[in-house]
Amino acid sequence: MSQRVTLQTIADKVGVSRTTVSNAWSRPDQLSDEVRIRILKVADELGYGGPNPAARGLRRGRADAIGLLLTETLQYAFGDPHAAELLRGVAAAIEKADTGLLIVPLPPQRGIGEALRSAVIDGCLMYSMPTGHPAVDALRHRQIPLVTIDGPRLEGVPFVGIDDRGASRELAELVFSYGHRDVLVLSIRIVDDLHDGPIDEQRLDAGVYRNAVERVRGTFEAADAAGVPRDGIRLYEVSRNHRDRAQEVVAAALASERPPTAVIALSDELAAGALAAATASGLRPGTDITIVGFDDQDAAAHLDLTTVRQSAYDKGYQAAAQLVGAAPVGDLVLPHQLVRRGTVGPVRT
């Protein structure tokens, strides 16, 4: 077996100190071009690719990288418009700080793995993590800086998000103001078990996804204030934030004996599926049926969708900026706005 090549091996070959060799990678400005070229040439001849990043980070006390914890697959993260915008915001903040990014996907029912415990990172963002997830405990045990986006709310950990309950309350108030009393509410995931079906009060109480639970609670608060009976609100949980599944659920509801007059979708992706189902059934959104969403993705304006505007980009940017020292550390509740378009109208008589 050939002898392992180290910085000292190269130093002996070139005739310089080990520190000088190390500077060829970490502090090239400290060397003349001639010396650095000679060191890199010898390193290449010996098959040395450079210092180990993890070991170098430990020596320096910094890894120059942060982590991003997702509760979905990478394919979903890059395909979902809201998640993709959040990633873009994170990237913008860390690029300004010359910092790298390690994305750790943890979809439901997947163990946290060794990668999370040993990842060489200076801090970590947690995006819409369920309360009580073992990954949260693993990261807190490492005592590195953390920031949560959308949830959970943890003592001593900064939170970046919006007032989800207040935003959904405003959205539902608009729907109920038009006389709708038979409403289907499509919720994003509430419990981390991939359940796809109706939500009862017991399941809502057991919810672990903060933003989903807050949006449903806000809808109920608006119903109570408007005098809308709870039995007129049908709650349905869609385990994956996919428009195809939402289309199936709404199509079945419209074909039932008691079709809803309005659909409150707690994401724009679910609202897009609801709009597709309504159109396929010959209904005109805003005239024959009311449909609203949540997020105000780029496609929402094209769909003429009434929705809640929030900036996923700002959430990602502000959370990452805290980790890289570019923004004050602490809870940050970002603004939202109710955007009214053509998919809302009175109950058709």
C-alpha cells in the first residue's frame, strides 16, 4: 500500500514548511506565485487533492457552510414553486456571505441518519419541521445556531414566518362574507403520517405542523365570528402538496349529494387542483363556485386566484441571513396580504 500523502510530505519534497504548503490552499495571498505554483505542481504529481475540508473546518473553528433541513424529498423541494422560491432566498443570503449550503431531506417516516449528526456545518435552517421530530433534538444537542422557518416554535431558537392564523382568518372571512356556509377546506399536512383524508378535532389537536394547524384554526375562528356552523365546514388533509390529488378530492366532493359552494385551499398548489376540478365539472370559478388559495405563487395571477400573498424568498433570505451574521438574530414575523382576484363571488341562488 502506498504511503498516504500529507501536507508534510509535500513540504519535504518542495523544501518549505508545512505551514507554507497549507497556505497554498487556505491563504494563497501569503505566497509568491512561483512558490504556490511549485507546491501545487508537486501536490498534483503526488496525487494530493487538497486538505480535508472537515479537518480544516475543525482547525479553523468554522465550516463556511450551513445546513437546510427539509421534511420533503429533494425532487419535491426543487419542483414545488413555494419551496423553490424559499431555496432561492437562502441561496441569495449565503452567497453574499461566501458560505456553502448542505441540504438534508427528511421526508415523513425516514430516520435522521448519521449525515445530520456529523455534517460539517456552522448552523442549520429548519424548514417547516414537525414538532417533536428527532432531527430537532439531534441538532439542538450539537449546540450549533439554528433558525426555524414556518415552524416549529422552539424556546431560544429564532423563528421566521408569517402570522398564518391571522392570514387564514382574513381569507376565510372574505369567503364567509359572501354567504358561503357549505365549505370544503383543503389542508396541507397536519400530522407526520402521510394520512390522506378527513380531519377531525382529535387529529387537529395532535397536529405537529405549526403552519398547517394555525391556518385551520384561523379558518375556524372566522367561521365562529361569522356564525357559520362547524358542520358546514368539511376539513380534508392532503398528505402531499400536489394539485393532482387536490383535483381528485374536489371532483369527488362536487359529485357528492352535498357539493360545497366554496373551497378554501391552504396552499396555491391545492387551489390549482381545485380550480381544475371545478372547470372540468363545468363550473365557473367566482360565479358558480368560490375557490381561494394561500401563498400567491407566480401562477396565481394567471389563474386569477384570490389568495394570501407571502414571500417565500424573504423567509429564506431573512432566516439564512441570521445564520451567516448578516441580520439581527431573533423572531421575525413577515408581512402578508390578502390578494383578491376573480375566483371569489356570492353563493349562486
